[in-house]
Amino acid sequence: MPRSTRLDAVPLRAAEHLSSFQRLMTLARETVPHLSAEAARAAIRGAGEAIGLEFVETKGVAPIFALFPGADAGPRITFYCTWHSETLPVTPAAAEGAERLALAVTLAALSDLSAAGVEEIGSAAVVVAPGAAHGSLVLDPFLREHRAKIASPMGFWLRVLPSAPRRRRIYLGGRGRVVIGLWGGDANPYEIRDKVAAVLHDEAYGPRPLDFELIRKLATNRDALDLLDETIEAPEAATSDGEWRLKSALFEAHGQVIRPGASHPDRPSAWLSIEIAEGMEAPEILARIRALAPGSRVEMAEALPWDRIGIHHPSIKAVIPLTKCRSAGPDIWPCSPWVTPSGVFSRATGMPLVEWGIPLGSGNAVRFPKEDAFGAMEEEAAELALRAVGALEESPQVP
């Protein structure tokens, strides 16, 4: 059994960590990748040395970094982070541009727990990719290659919320995205998008019995419907029934055509970006689009699969009590209404990622958080890690 540790007995070194991660966090989001990668490399390597984890990185302009347990030990807990800004940020999911802050909070919490003598943290794994909503075709082989050092009983993806919701949201999975480029030919990308979306609608699995139960509860929740209004741009949203809106947001395919501002023979004439749900698979979608565009070159640029997480999964069991400590309790969703990398992890390692949002205190900027705000986020991340590995000693209740 793990040795129990009280959260208030873990010394939080917020000022020290802010100094260590200052260069990475204060870089502008538009910084060229190699400068961001250089700052990320230094910060991640330094944190790994402090915790006692092995540092690994891939070659290239936009490398993937990782911290692995030493020797032949398998990880007890895994965290996923990103070191660059997202190409398609979804503000309700996380504060825009806060990816590096989330990385700093994750590594700071693990470092503090390690310094406090929590042995299980020496068996943690951390995967740090350039982004969560892009780079899936590179991330997948990396995860497969290092599966033994990444797959653990529980995986988490910490994000920075712009504000604290009344109830913390738990997502039992995530949507996926397929991005496909079309070169040449005379196929109409808008017509292809509509035809593929119609087929996916007819053939998709759709909500399961538990999903319907959760959707009915969420449909009476004003906060949940407000979240959809921020996430999904749909003209019928204001007049539609709440259950219908939720089913559409979580289980329907949503396609978008993106045309480059200027044509170039080496670049696609159009991109098809399709958000997918259960039963919708990237290879099948690619095959359908190739059949509908016989005169075009059709190539896949992203393949982020949908994912499911059972309500009794250990990761979910770890965050439910955390919602009761940090908010009025959980709002459980069948899946997130935005794309997540969980499906890439599930397919490559057998381990899904549970998304967990930690609120940024009011009056703080994501690049320049105040020490007390960073410390509060650090403490919450540490509590999540302790709960996940079964090493949290609950504070005695005051009568």
C-alpha cells in the first residue's frame, strides 16, 4: 500500500517553479517553433532531473518530449501536456494560450510531490507533444514505440479553465477529428463534406442507454447548455430542444471546408475537417472521400479518433471525489463536445486520457500568473495525483 500523504504536508514551491518556467510561459504564442522547443526542452529536462525521471525527445523542428520511469519500471500514472499553442483553440475547454501554463502546473506538482517523498511519483510518465488537436500522425507512432513506458492504470490531461464552474465537468470520452487535403481535380469539397456527413449520420452508433440518461440530466442544466452555445456555432441553437442540441453536439459529424487564401500547386486546393464521434473511423472516411473525388489527390493530415471512457474507470473514480472537494460536485458528460487526444492514446497504448480542468484565479494572465494563483493550481494538480495513486491522506473533518 502507498504511504499516505496529507496535502497540506506537501511544500508547494510556487515562486521557484514560476522562475523555472518563466522563459517558456512568457514566450509569445507566435514564437517560431525552435525557440519554444528550446525553452520547453530546458524546462522539461530540468523537471525530470528533479523528479528522477528519464528524459526522451524526438528529432525535428517540433519534437515530442517525454519523461519516463527509470530502469524497467512501468508507470503508475501518466500525464499528457503540450508545449505550443493550439491551431484550433476551443475557449470553453481551456483558456486560450494556456497550454504552457498547464504544462508548468503539471510538472510543478509532480516535482513537489517527489520532494515530499511520495514514492509513486518516481513511477510517473509525462508525454509532452507540440499540440493536442494537431500532430496525431506523429504522436501515434511515438506512443506505440514507447507503450511500455507510457501505458499506466490512469492517464490525465490537465487544462487551464478560464474560470471555475459551479460544478466540475467530467467527460466520459472525447470527440475526434479527421483532416483531409484535396489536390487538383474538379470535385466540389462542399458537396463531398455534405455527402460524407450524411453517411456518417446514418451509420453512426449514436448514444447508448447511459448517454441518454446523462443527456436528459444535462438538458435541464443551464450551465451545460451555455457551454454548448460557446462551443458549437449553429444557427438553430437558440431554438432547439436541449436534448437534441446535446445529441447533435456530442454524436453527430460536423464538417468544415477550409480553402487556402492563395492557390499553390504544392498545397491542397481545400481541406476537409470533420469532427467525428463513435462509429466513425478515419480510414473509412478517407476511402469515402477518395471515391467521391476520383480526379483529385486525397491525403490525410490528421486522424484523431473518438474515444470512450467507462464511468467505473480508475481515472474517473479519482476525479469524482475531487469534484466534491473543489466544487458543488460533478457534471458528467457522455463525452466532451470538442476534440481531444484521448483516442490516440487509447488506440496506441490501451490507456484513455481523462480531461481535467483547473481554474485560473481571476485577475491572472496565462503567461504571467501570480504566485498565489499558480500555487492554488499546483495544489489541485498535486491532489489529483495523490488521489490517483491512492496516496492521499484525507484531512480530519472539523465537527
